[in-house]
Amino acid sequence: MNKQQQNGIERLFVEFAEECSKNPNLNQAVQEMREGVFEAAESAGVDPSHAFGVIIRDMMILESLQKRVEESRNALTAGKLPAFVIEEAREQR
């Protein structure tokens, strides 16, 4: 994972925590999922906190990619490149 991806994931963790604090239903769902992950991790003999972190990380990566795909579709429909593509292309110069 490169630095840009790592920064994006860290930002997603912060955003996810903020959303959980604002949305009691999301917070409840995460807590319920956490309990299930912890039980399964313990029975599998792995660190429950690490297992939960891996699952949340992957969910956030998926969410980030879904947002990028939607941004790409919207930009390309308007005949433009998405902002993140322009930024990355400029960084490569």
C-alpha cells in the first residue's frame, strides 16, 4: 500500500468514527458486528482486535473505491476527468 492509499485509509477511519458518533444505528450495527467478529476470531485462535480492524479496513477500502467509481462515472458523463485522476496524473509528472 502506498503513502497516498494509507493516508486515504486513515482519513476513512476518521470519517467512519465520525459517522458512527452521529448515527446511533450505524454505531449499533458496528457493535453487533464487532461482537460476532470477536467471537469468530477467538474460536479461530486469532487476535480479535486485529481481525476486526482488518474487516473494517477492507470495508472502508471498498467504500472508498465505490466513491471513486461514482465520481468517475459522473465526471466522465460530463465529459471531464475526475479530480483524483487529474491530481494523480499531475503528481507523476
